[in-house]
Amino acid sequence: MYVELGRLMPQEFDTKERCLHWYKCKQLGLKHSLKLLSKEKDSMIIRTPITNEITIVHGKPKEIEWLHLELVKSDSFTYK
């Protein structure tokens, strides 16, 4: 699994859990601080308003689905 950060080097993760932890750190402990812009089978586009970044997560379909569900369960996404 890896995350594109625009012009910066992509973040690569050994496991989906590490990717989830990375997003949790990006939230700075705030709930509803991520915005899901798009979700496909093998990728998701997530905006982090706190750091004003648009990130693209790439992975296997099962990993993307798992990450999406974990972020939903933990109230990470805003629904405005």
C-alpha cells in the first residue's frame, strides 16, 4: 500500500494497519477531520484539511475497503 502526496515522495507502508496509523496521526486527534473525495476499487482520494493535503491511497481492493471501513468506524470522515 502506498500514498501519493502530490509533489512529495510517496509514503509506502508494509501493512494496511500502518497506513491507518499514518492517517490517524494526520488527524492530530480530531474526529471528522478527513474528507473522502473519491473511492475506487484500488484507490481512494482523501483530503486532510488540517495540513491542506490531498492524498491518493493505492492498494489492493481488499486493503482499500478495509482502510475505508476503519476510517468510517473511527469517525474520521466529515460528511458536509
